[in-house]
Amino acid sequence: MIQMQDVKKTYPNGVAALKGINVDIKPGEFVYLVGQSGAGKSTFIKLIFREEIASSGTIKVNNKDLVDMKWKDVPMLRRDIGVVFQDFKLLPKLTVYENVAFALEVVEQSPRQIRKRVMEVLDQVGLKNKARFIPDELSGGEQQRVAIARAIANYPKLLIADEPTGNLDPDTSWEIMKILEEINASGTTIIMATHSKEIVNTIKRRVIAMEDGLIVRDQYRGDYGYEN
Ligand code: ADP
Ligand code: ADP
């Protein structure tokens, strides 16, 4: 699903955020990305959906070469990738229904298909009965569930979650993890950046640990490995 070889990223201000990343993530894997703030996790994630471009090295995502990719091909790449953020990033003036439908309308589906799929994914995250609410009327956990519904609406092969439980209390975080596990069980590859020692040490998965722009540990069913 993702192959990186000697990937480096230096931002225009001279900060070397990634200093030579080598990684191979297979379809269907669930990967935790851990490491202190500033280690390079967000940069790693942004390279995958081409929010940022690598300075050197090779990146393949879903068999597409991201180094030679033209801008016009980026939307096609992103159709296969769902992204969930710590701060949800919902459109505040749209209803739950509309926030999810919006993701489908850009992919040119019929109104009937859109309606069916929106209700299906809202059902999957347990929010079918809140379709008419706006984000402000929902709890943080519910807002994150809407964001997940939006992210999976187009059946992405890969779901990227950047600290999806970072703003949530422990009980709500476990609910979100349960949904992510179900999505993974259905075959979607998941990469999740997290600072949650509890989650990583309880739901054991592959752990990729980053420090100062490098992968310092890559372990199947690994531990969190930091104090917090
Ligand atoms: P993490 O997600 O692990 O906290 P980041 O990838 O956000 O790490 O950051 C890695 C390094 O790159 C940090 O030193 C950070 O300050 C720097 N950085 C991140 N984004 C930018 C940017 N847009 N411009 C310049 N430096 C950046
Ligand atoms: P059910 O299948 O349980 O009858 P519906 O598909 O009728 O559920 O819709 C469930 C909720 O989603 C209802 O509150 C409904 O009003 C809302 N909803 C359905 N379609 C839309 C839409 N196009 N825009 C806004 N809300 C909608």
C-alpha cells in the first residue's frame, strides 16, 4: 500500500523534518505512528496524500509513484485515501448529513446513490439519528465519528488518522478505536499517529516509532515505548 525509500523532507525554512525514511506498509495493516512532538509524524502523513512533496527519495502509495505525480493526478490519488484529524475539520454550517454527502458529491454520484451511502456510513458510526444536526450540536466524540464517516464514504483503501483521539476523553477514545478497528477488519489499511500509550499498549498492532526525522523502531505488535 505504501513504500518509501530514503525519503527526506526539508521545509523551505531549512528544517529537516524527515531525514531518510524507509518503510513498507502492506494492504490491510493497522499501523500506529508514535514519537514525540516534532519527530516528523505529521510530515510523514502529509507526504502520503501529497499535502507535502518529498525533497528526495521515492514514495509509492497504492502503486502510484508520488514523486513523478502531476498535480492533475493528485485528486485521483486522494480518492483512495480518507483522512481524519485531531480537530475533526467538519464544515460548521452544514449538517452531519451534508458534511458526509459533500465528500461524495465531488465524486459525481447520483443523488440516490449519495443518499444511500451517506445513511449507510452514518449508520456504521452510530449517528444515523443525528443526520440533521450541525457539528456544534454534537459532542467531540460524535463529531469525530462524523469525520470518520466522511473519510470512509468513498470506500478508501487507506485511512489516515492524525491523533484522532487527541481531543477526546478516554471512554470516547475507545469508542473511536472500536470504529477504526471495524473499518480495518473490513480490509482498509489504517495509519494512525497517536500519543495514547493506553491505546497502543492495549490494542496491539504494528508500531512505527519516529525520532528526529527517522524511524527508530518498527515492531509488529509493539509497545508505545514512551512514558506518555
Ligand atoms: P510531529 O507530527 O511528529 O509533531 P512534524 O512533522 O509536525 O512532527 O514536524 C517535524 C519538524 O518539521 C518539526 O521541527 C516542525 O517544526 C517542522 N515543520 C513541520 N511543518 C513545517 C512547515 N510547514 N514549515 C517548516 N517546518 C515545519
Ligand atoms: P430511515 O432510513 O431510518 O428512514 P432516512 O434515510 O429517512 O432514515 O433519514 C434519517 C435521517 O436523515 C432523518 O433525520 C432525515 O431527515 C435525514 N436525512 C435524510 N436525507 C437527508 C438529506 N438529503 N438532507 C438532510 N437530512 C437528510
